[in-house]
Amino acid sequence: MECQFIFYGLSYIIYMEIGERLKDLRKSKNLLQKDLASLLTVRNTTVSAWEKGDNEPDIKTIKQLAVFFNVTSDYLIGLENDDGTKNF
């Protein structure tokens, strides 16, 4: 997984691809993309785009995903490792 730092003046935003983590979590629950899409009321092409890194879920959806998969939003976006340690 690749982490990119985008600088805006003195601050920066950490941009992390969440697609790989989302795909692993989905598969761990034996869900198809269309199943997850139905739960989130989005199209399966939307879930596919997230997993391929072509697009990212909005903050509301990240919260829903975190609750559903019982992980933190920091884990989903790559700021936290599996063991809860910070990744920055």
C-alpha cells in the first residue's frame, strides 16, 4: 500500500489508498461487491472503484464501513495498523 503526502502550505494531508483494506475486509466476511454495495445503498461499480483505487468513499461512508467491519476509520484510511499502532 502506498502513502502519498500532499502538501498545502505548512500543513499536509495523508492520502492512503483504502481499496486493499476494504477488499480484504469484504472478503473476510465472505461478501461480494454487490452485497456490500446493497448494504451501503451504492452501486457495485462504486465498491469496485473504491477497491481499485479509482475513487474513495466519503467520510459518512467511511464511518459506516468502520462500524460494519468493526475497525477504526484510521485503520481504513491507513493511519493505523492491524494491531492498533499508528502508521505515521
